[in-house]
Amino acid sequence: MAFDDLKQFKGQAYSGMAIGGTHVWEYPNGVWQEQKVAPDRWNFSFWSEKKRVHKAPAGSGALPGTQYHWFILAHQRVRKLDPDTYETVMEGVKFKVAHKRPFWRAWSTDYPDQEPEREILIRILEEQLNEMKNGVA
């Protein structure tokens, strides 16, 4: 199936990469900025271009200019190597919240027939909490 073909997974329609597909990305020169806002809480931002480790197959993937909004729940584990260096590993799950094609004026969640961004985020968090409570996550 092509990238933009409509696919089904457990009764949910979607487009994009087929379920089970994988990517490996490199994040060269990434910048992680954080601010401590409470004893055990930090606000952070991360910026980087990401590049495929292997070239994309011809004709695959989203059009240039396409944007995505992902919501990430992750564990970050770090180990201090020297006074200025940490090794970091992040593992988690990411959820597609919205997308914006290059020729659209708004995000997918802004259109009247679509679930609003706030409701998607609430649903994701409630589902993840239920999975944790039930020992699934």
C-alpha cells in the first residue's frame, strides 16, 4: 500500500506508515534546554533536525512541508560521565495528535469533523493511566 492510502488497524482508519514499520533516525547537533520549576520537575525543550539513517524508498513518506504534532511519554535515564558530559537514553511511546499537509491552512484537529487536540491528549493520558493501573503498560 502507498503511504497516503487509507489503512485499517483494529477498526481505526489511518494513513501513513504501515503498522509494524520502523525508522532509525539520527539527531545531529540537537539542543536540549531545561529549567527546574519544582524539586522534582523540569520543563524542557529539544530542537534538532532529524535525518534518516537509511534513504527513504522512492515515492514513500509525507510531502516536504508536512508537519506533525506528536505527544511523547518517555523515561529518560542518564549517567554522568564527567563534569560536563552525560550519556542519555530515552525510551517511551509517541502518539500522533495532529498533522498539517503543506497545502492546508490549519492542523487536522482544527477542522470541524475532527477530534480536537485537547480531547486527543486527554484520551491518550486516560488510556495510558488505565493501562498502568491494569499492569498492561
